[in-house]
Amino acid sequence: MEQNQQFLIELAKMKMPFGKYKGTFLIDLPEHYVVWYHNKGFPKGKLGQQLGLVYELKLNGLEDIVREIRRKF
């Protein structure tokens, strides 16, 4: 459980490290961009895992959960 909480906190604070949306919080990336990455294939490693979760959260309309975490931490 604690590991999942830490992952969500890190996701809430993580910004895109490169490209057109460099510096944008992952959860605030445009949906079309996250869907494009989903179709193309997410990067390997932690960033890919985080983008995969962002995709699932956006798909289910739950991105405000991560924004609320960001406000608290």
C-alpha cells in the first residue's frame, strides 16, 4: 500500500522531461498526447509506468485525484 501511495505522490509531482510538453505535469498533458503515446508505446521504465497510469486515469476521468495529491504535497 505504501509503495502505491509513494508512486502516486511521485506521479503528482512529475513533469514531462522532454519534447513539446517538457515541463508540463504528466497529469496535465493533453489527452490526445497521452493516447498517442498509448498507441505508439510508452517509454521504458518509470516514466512509461507513470504515463500508463495517466492514460488509465484520464480514460476513467480520475485525473483530479492526482491533482489533489499534488496540492497536498
